[in-house]
Amino acid sequence: MNLDVALVRHGQLYAVLPGLIEYLKKSEKWSRGRASVDDIIAFLYSKRMFLLLIHDVETLQPYGYVIAETTQYPQSKILTVQYCAIEPHTYTFIIEKMTTALDVAAKSLDCQGIEFNGRPGWDKLMKRFGYNAKSVIYEKYFGDDNGTGQLS
């Protein structure tokens, strides 16, 4: 497996998105009602967000994606990762290329940094790339079967 990360140009979305539907469904599930697959696709086509495709260089098979946008705060502009879905157990093969691609994207967009929300398990992995955990977002949802907010 030889994975790489590539920015998908707006005019190429139609060719790549069909192969990412299962990953998009995962992002929809983890958004917990905040965004549907259709919403995420609309963000891409409207150019509000952009897509970094994780794929095998030889077979062109998709292995996931990172979807990000810029967030303009009063005093700075930040690249915000909104959605990320990657084939299980492939992070170790792609994390360095993925973080480099995000750095390049952020700098080319004149962003002062990168932010994303993630589970606490990301902390050890991301410290290697200069990220520091400042907070973790905890959520509570009503109506879950087990009351923990965990997806089944």
C-alpha cells in the first residue's frame, strides 16, 4: 500500500465523490445530526470547504479524506478541519503526509494555524507534528440507548 494525499480540484469532485460515499456516511453519523452527506457535498461544491483525498497511488483506490475550511476570527484566520474519515488502521501510513498537506494548505491560504476537534486518543499521535491539546469537547445527547452519547 502506497498512500498519498491530494487536493481535489473543484472540477474533479464529480469523479471522486462516488468512491467516498461510505466515508461521507461516517462523517454524517459522527456529526450527530449537524450535517448530512448532502450537506457535506454541498459545502464542497459551493467551495465553502475543500477536499484532501487519501488514496493509493498505484490503484487510485480511496482510503478516506480530510475536509477543511478557513475560519475567520476577529484577529486571525485558521484552517479548520471539519470532517475526517480514513480507513481503519491506515493512519500510521498517512499521518505525516496528511499533516504536511494541511500545513501547506493553511500557509497557502494565509492561515495562522490549524484547528480540529478530536477524541483524546489523537493527543499522543498529533504531538509529533507540533499540535498541543488545549481542550477536549465533551458532548451529551438525549435519547441514546445507553445514555453515554456513544454511537453503537
